[in-house]
Amino acid sequence: MIKSLFKVACGLFLVSASGISHADETCMSPYMAKIVGQEDFVYVWTLGEEGLGDEQDKLVTISVNPDAPDYGKVVDSLSVGGRNEAHHSGFSDDRRFLWAGGLDSNKIFIFDVHTDPAKPTLHKTIDDFVSKSGGVVGPHTFYALAGRMMITGLSNNKDNGGRTAMVEYSNKGEYVATHWHPTDEDLRGAEKSGQFADGYGYDVRVMPRRNAMFTSSFTGWSNYMMDFGTMLADPEAMKRFGNTAVVWDLHTRQPKKVFDMPGAPLEIRCAWKPNNNYCFTTTALTSQIWLMYEDEQGEWQAKAVADIGDPSKVPLPVDISITSDDNGLWVQTFMDGKARYFDISDPFAPKQVYEKVIGSQLNMISQSWDGKRAYFTSSLLDNWDKKGELDEQFFKSYTWDGDKLNLEFEVDFKKEKLGSAHQMRFGAYGLYGMDRPWENEQSDEGADEAAE
Amino acid sequence: MRFQFAGLALALLLCQYAAADSNTEASSEAALPSIRLAPGDDKSGYDSTAYQTNSLSLEHRKGTALNLAAFAIEPQLGLPDPKESLELEPNAAEIALGRRLFFDRRLSRNQTMSCAMCHIPEQGFTSNELKRPVGFEGRSVKRNAPSLLNVRLYERFFVDARETSLAQQAWSPLLASNEMNNPSIGHVLEQINRDPVYQQQFKQAYGKPADMLNVGYALAQYQQSLLAGDAAFDRWKYASDKTALSKSQQAGFELFTGKAACASCHLIGDQYALFTDQQLHNTGAGYQASMLGEQKEITVILAPGIETTIPAEVAQRVGEPKPNDLGRYEVSLNPKDRWKFRTPTLRNVALTAPYMHNGEFLTLKDVVNFYNQGGQAHSALSPLIRPLNLSATEVDNLIAFMQSLTSSKLKLLVADAFAADVQDPE
């Protein structure tokens, strides 16, 4: 039997040893194994659409290994019941389970992805997130810490606004603690460095070597569930966006400093190299790239370092992805459907060097560790996606040759009656010490032929 | 008692009348809790780059329960005899039950929406943060969420006056597909009757499990306790406190009852003031929304002090068509009722922005300016609406007067609401 050479790091990445702050592939936690070679599957957390297929949210598994016999096909679809506003997901630190949240129902679905990576199963559903957390609504980012899952909230059960908290769970799915974002009334020991301390939340990332944790801020249930066009024309609603990012003490979970970051800073991606003590984020409404960096005095600072397209036209930057060499940053803009590549070799002066229209609308990107493959999906939020024919729903697989994106295959989520494609996570047999089935089959066939 | 369901009398006999304890101490001004009557993350001044957040901690959002049964029948300056405006005889057990139902997010189909998610206590029991509320799965609701303060003083309910009692009204949002989206009455009742606390509460309050009638009664019991008079205006008008209103507010009152003729519909009586005539009128606001100018551009707020203008078609690509609203006509199908909406009370109006049936006016100044120009002229416009020729100072005085209509009791009600447990799936 021929054993394939999996380029999969199956052990825990020790940050001090590897010198890597955290993996992308895309944007995994430093506390887990990561795939540095060819991924076998992409799991797409998909929103059910009323009137389409079975109308409910589902985890869709797509075969993405070019050597696989079912390459480019949907190999599994696991419906979970209801339209929960499926949004983001994240693996546990052992990468055996994928936690996926519903921003509306507040349910958390924990999928077993290790028993059979080609066919995830629903292991557990947490449906008491709001009551256990003390009123946090909208479980968004699922980010593995050591033995823990840190879950960011977007809203609360008192006014459906943007004030919220992070909620910490054990790997077993047991509630541990709620960490409220600092507000003017209760900064929780943090420094309000500018004019804002809104208490809003969105994403979380960590830089363990600096004992730092970073959060950004979006908006509450009333806005993220609202019809997007209606919201744009509602001045009161448009005031209800976050304008802050916060740096926290990772170990104590205490907020240390609140940065002004006007216009809803969303995804946070930190640099890889051991001396690159900085993280990027982008503001959705004001269309800027922001840098959070440690200065020479060891103090964390924040600065807007570039515009994304023409901010006056509101291109709406959404997902971002940093390359493993810290030299490139993919920035997706929803409204014009463009993937934009920025040269960030000078993090204080990012320059856009490439762009390509991926579809009528575009949200998420997941790129491979080596940066050679990039996957894109279309959906932003159910009621924010474009309407009518512009509401394309797709998964598209591209290769990146350093100069341009080349389409390899795509899955039309509407034609397949799946729903609206949102966040992607990678799976691989090698993570769990398994051989790829088709390689076994090829090996067996070869052995049979040799015997004949 | 103005209205009472058949069959309630027996229930009331069985239930303990729990208004015995005086609420006087709790409702005295000295006991008023420190509560902000505005959104917890106040956005005042957001249109300026000088904006600073003024955000409260949700962990500190605590309250003190009020004896609502006593409060509901406690006379308040400027309001009619409380016993005359009751829909149901106040009962502590029923009110407690209704309050729990009101804040129970499990009562929507996907267990994420309670009545209080659109009628937010510190926001005047409406929502200051949206023109129109967002319902089940984010579905659009075409009308502004009305304040529930003093709701029992209305003779009919909803801005098209389609419902005749608070108890009946309660079922509409529970069943509306774009609000709480429950598939049936039975489904709601099963949800309620599965809960051990409700089992006990319904037994205590009504001697039987939840049913279609007593769920409505309980919600009505809580809502009719949200009585909020005794404003500065009331002390000036009905208690001879000549210092209660500023000169500007007094000038505004003169305009309100004189040149501006607001009091033609927003009635002020000799003994009390409802600030509504309970009638439906066509002010032109509905006509304007239905019939006039599609915007070519919209201004979008991006961040404090930062806004941009985008073509309306850009927003249309990500938005559903604007809903139409014909007001009372949608109930009566009588063409004469097109764009007629019920006169809202103006009590506590300073706290209940945005305004009009569709929330299109964000400030009181927007409202006064609309009426100052004579509403929106068209053939069906109410003859009561005409250009007012108010000066800028007069506009300001009118607004100042309306700001004098905020109840001194409101913080008690909000503190009581803060003390209520919010129910989520467990």
C-alpha cells in the first residue's frame, strides 16, 4: 500500500516553537493543528432559503482535492433544522469538532468532522446560549483557545442592539464565563483611548506570544437581521454600528485598551512572523484597512493605513485573509463582488495590486496555507444579500499563481438547491491519521494488477 | 370599567385582588431610580465628528419591581380616573404573569422575539433605534412600533384602529408572519403550558392552564399598568404649579391650543388630557409615502460625522420594495379611509421617536415642520390640516411644550421592567 505524504501538521502548533502567531488556512487558531498541504474538503456553513430545497440551514461538504474521484462535487449535505442565520464556524482546538452558530436562533451546532471527514455528523446542539451567557445574542466567531471555545456575540436580549460580550465554553460544550465588552459606564479597567467605548463586538483573534487578544465591533440583531436596503435608508439604524476595537489581556480576559475605529471593523487577521506584532482589520462602512500594532514602547496602537476602493461608494469590505508570508492581504468587497489583493509588505502602506470580479456579490474567502488556492462564497447575511437575479449563491474554487486568480470549478448553490453559501472551513483525512480512500483504492488496484 | 370579556368575572372573584398595598412610597419622586430614559448606547450627536459614546453596561441594567396592581389604579395628575379607563380589574397575579409573557422571547416561533424586543422599556416602550421594527427572521414590519405607555387610554388599538381590546390585540403580533410568526394559537398555548412556572402562574391567576382568552387577559393586565401621567404640563395645568413650565413651554401651549391648533385632535380637557381624539385622520403623511417622489439618491450614515450619498438604485439592489400602507382603508376597504391613521397621544412623545405611523420623521422638529407646511396637500387631506405659518421660534416653543409631557412616573415603570426576567430557551 502506498502511503501518501500528507502535508498536514497534525500536532498542536506550539507558538513559541513554530514562531507562528496563528494559521490562516483560513484564519485558524494557533491552538490547533493546521493543514499546510492539500485540503480534501471544504465545509460550507450554508443558510437555508425560503422556497429553495429543504429551506433549512445545512453544512455542505465539497470535495476539493484534485486527485479525488469526486473532485468539485458536493459530497454531503447535513441539514440542521430551521433558518438560524447560519454564519460563522470554528474548529475545537483538537480539530475534531466544528462549532457553527446561528446569529438569529442563537443555536450552536457542534459537528463531528473527525469520524468521517467526508460525512460530518451532528454531535451536539447548544440551544441555551442566551440564557447561560446572561443575555448574549448572536454567536458569531468560534475561536479555539486551549481547551476552550471563545465565542463572540453580536447583540443582547435586552434591546437587540450592539452591546454584547464574548462567551467562553469548554470543549465539552459547557458554559464557562461571559466577558462583556467595555462601555463608558464600565470600562472594566480598560483605557478609553479616544472618543468611543460602545461595548459592541464582532471578531476575536489572539497573539499568544504577546499575551494579546483583539476584538472588533459590528452591529446588533435589529440591524444584521434587517433588510439591507431598508437599513441604509434608516439614519437611526445606521448609527447602530460599532466604532471600536479592543486589545485584551489574553490570559486574564481583561480589556486593556479601546481603540476608535469608525465604521464597523470586522474580521481581524494577525501577522505570522515572530517579530510582526500587528493585526489587520477592515471597516465595512468606511472602507479602510486598519492596523493594530505594537509600538517601540510595547504599547498597542491603531491606525488607518489604506482605503479600499472608493469609500464614498461604499464597496463594503467584508472578509479578509492574510497570506502566510505576511506580504499579502485579500480583501473582498461585497457590493461590487471583487476580490482585491493588497501588497502589505509595508504594513503601514498597503497597496492594492490586483482585483477580480468573482460574482455579483462576494463575501468570504478561504485560502490554503501555501496561498496557491483560494475559495470564495457569496452570502453576507440572509437579508443583506442582493435581490433577484443579483442574488447569486456560489462556491468558487480558484488557484492563485501570484499574478491572477484562475477558476477551477464552481458549485451553484441555487441550482443545487442548497441555499446561500457562507463560511468555509477546511477538512483533511490526514488530520486524523486516515489515508485518503481513493489512494487506498488505487494502491489496491495496482496490487491486483501486479498480482495478475 | 370600559370593557370586560365575558367569563372574566368569575375568574376575578377567584383571584385575589392584590392592590391592597399602597404604592405611594414606591412612586414618590424621591424614590425614583437612576435610570436613563433613552437607548443604553445613546447616539445623540452622532452626526458630528465630535461624537463621544455614552454607553451603559448591560450588566448594570438592574431594576426594582413595582406593585403594578396598585400603580394601575393610582390616580395620576392629568389622567382620567384610573378606574374609568381599566379594561380589566387589576390583579397582581395576572399582572405578574402578563409581565413574564411580555418579556418571554420563547413566545415567537423560533424563540428569539418577545413583545419587549420592539417595545423596549427605556426607549418609551417603543424602539428609538429603527423607523420600523424587524420581525421573525428579519422580516420587515411596515409600521413604526407604537409606544405602549398609556395604551389603555385608547378606545381602539393599532394605528388603523382595527382591534377593540388590549386582550384581543395581544394575539396579532404573536401570529403575524412578519412579527412573532407563531403557526397557530394552539402552538403558542402548548409552548406556554409546557413551562412549569407558567403552569403554576396560570393556575394561580386563572385556575386553569393557558388558553386563548387568559393569555390575552394576562398581557393586557401588564400593558394596562403602564400608566404614565403626572408630567410637568400636568402640574402646571391641573395643579396650579406655575413654575412647572418654562416660558417657552407656556408659549408652546398657547400655540398648541391656538394658532397651531394641535389640540383640535390632541385633546386637552379641563380635568385631564388624553392628547388624542381617538379619531382617524388623513394628515398627508400616508399619502406622501404612498404616492410621492421616489428618491434618486439616499444619504447613508457611515460613522460619527461621516456620511455619503449613493444612488437609490444601489440600495434597491440589496433591499426589498418599500411597503405601501393605506391606513384605515386596509380595514374598512372604504376609499374615504385611505391614509387615515389614529391620532396618537402625545404624552411622553419626547421619548418615543421616530414618529408617524411609518417612523419616517426622526425628530419632533420634523413633525412640526411637516404640519407647519400644511401636511401633504392632496384631495383627501383632512380639512383640519392647513399651513400654520409658524416662525422658527414658534416651532421651537411647540417642541418645548411637547417635551413637558414626559411623565414623572416613567422611571418607575422602566425600573420595574428592568427587574423582569427575560426568558430565553434553557
